[in-house]
Amino acid sequence: MSTTHTMEHPQSHKNGSRRGKAPSRTHKPIEQVLQELANQVPQAEWDRLPRDLSDQLDHYLYGWPKQ
């Protein structure tokens, strides 16, 4: 015996129409969102990050030996 499950968009009707307004097309670019978030972090916290973080990310995340 098999059961088939389907997922619908939470705002979808059986006939394919959607309730409510169309989604906004005025979203910010992801780069702007990330910059705004980064600006909320105090400079003292940025200064605590290791200088080689991007080069040695696996070391800092997983404890792997430095390359």
C-alpha cells in the first residue's frame, strides 16, 4: 500500500488561483541586506575575527589542520 502526498503553496486554491495580493517586487538585493546586517556588528567584534578566517575556514569551523 502506498500513499501519495502532495504539497501546495499555503496560499494556493485548488483551481490554481492565489489569495491576497501579488508578492512585492521591491525586495532589497541580498548584498544590501547583508551589508545592513554587517553594519549592526560593532567594529570591536569584527576585530576579534582571525585574520586568516577566509583562508582557514575549515580549521575554524571543523577543527581541521591548517593548510
